[in-house]
Amino acid sequence: MQKKNSIIPSFSFDQFVKEPVKAFLLITLAAIGYLYIDSKMQYGELIEKQGQKIEKLEAKIDELTSQLKKSDSIAAATTSRLILLQELGKIK
């Protein structure tokens, strides 16, 4: 007779009937293992999606910072022109 080299031991229904607590524990262990692996896979996908979202938001921040600098420069130039015109008496 050849031995089967399998990782998963085979159980018969009779063994489960004789020891229902062990059967319940085996089923529970399988369910917990599945849920653990599933949560790790979803966690990895979530990290990837959030990374992409962060990259998009960083690009928007860079663009808005650039626009803000331009706006500040224009405001400073306009203010200095107004002050100069006031000093020259062109406007009151």
C-alpha cells in the first residue's frame, strides 16, 4: 500500500459524529483562516487605492500652491502700484 502524502488529513463523518467538539473546532479554524486571509487581501487593496488617492491629492496641492504664489505676487505688485500712485497724488 502506498501512503498518501497529503497536507490535509482526511476525516470521516463517523469521526465527526463521535467527537462533535473537535469537528466544530476544525470548521471554526477553517473559517477563521479564510477570514484572516480575506482581510489581508482587502487590506492590501485598500492601501494601494489610498496610495493612488494620495498621489492625486498631492498633485492638486502642488497646483494650488503654485496658483496661490502667483496670486500673492500679483496682489503685492498691485498694492505697491496703488501706494505709488497715492504718493504721486494720482489717486486719493
